[in-house]
Amino acid sequence: MYKASHQFARISATKVRPFADLIRGQSAEAALRLLRYEPNRGARMIEKVLKSAMANAEDQGARGVDAMIVKEAVANNGPMFKRMFPRGRGVAYLIRRRFAHIHVGLDVAVAAPTE
């Protein structure tokens, strides 16, 4: 399996996770096509990680990188910066600045058995 990851991506994992679910199980070329026309910042981030995984596969001598299957596409929660935001009457609200860890794994497409 050929992998790539973006650790500490400056976006919430909940904003990236729908796009990870969208491309999981697709071929790499189809996944790039799906992500290219999504007007979201999360789609841009997972697209970059997917391109990196494809480049890693190519560097390691894999053939037919476009036909590879996206076996793993995960957006996990990373750490949070926690800040206090002052409100009225001496109350403080907590601001959570979230990070995400984005992982993409490609694997060779398995050919259907012929009888």
C-alpha cells in the first residue's frame, strides 16, 4: 500500500471527513475528478494528499497509478488550541481551534478472477 498524510492540517476533521468518505473505494483518477469540482477547502486539502500518495506510488516504481484504488481515506482529529473569549458579566467562552490528521492510502486494483 502506498500512503501519504498531512499531519496537523489547519482545518476541522469534520469538514474533511465527507470528502474522505466520498473517495474511499474509488480509483485514484476518479477520486481526483470528484474532488476537483468540489468548491470546499477540505476537498482541496484531501486532493493534495491524494496527489502526494499517487506521487509516492510512482516514486516507488508502481505502474498504472491512475487505476489504483483508494483503500484508505481518513480524517482524524488532531490537537486543539484552546483560547478564552471574554463575554459579559465576567463569563468566558472557550474557543477551540481544531486540527486534523488526513491519511490517504492507495493499493493496486485487484483483477476479477476469470473462469
